[in-house]
Amino acid sequence: MKWLFHLGSITFFLVLVYFLYNRGLGAIPFSLAALYFGVMSISEYRRMKKEKR
């Protein structure tokens, strides 16, 4: 289920890029994707840190 959510999120960002890039609004989906990947990396880092204890 987790991989399906990630795949759906990435697909959503790609669709937003496709529709908004030519209108000059390409920074919006790229910013959302950066925020999403930042949150995912922080949560994975915390999870790995807890497993080492």
C-alpha cells in the first residue's frame, strides 16, 4: 500500500508538471514534489534511526 501511495503521488506530480509547465506555473508541482520527498526522507531517516537503537 505504501508503494502504491508513492507511485500515485509521483504520477500526480508528473501530471501537474505536464499541464502547468507551459503556462509558466511549473514551479508549483516541483515545489510540491520537493516538499513531499523532503518529508518522506525525514520520516525514513527517523525510522532507520529508531531501528538502530
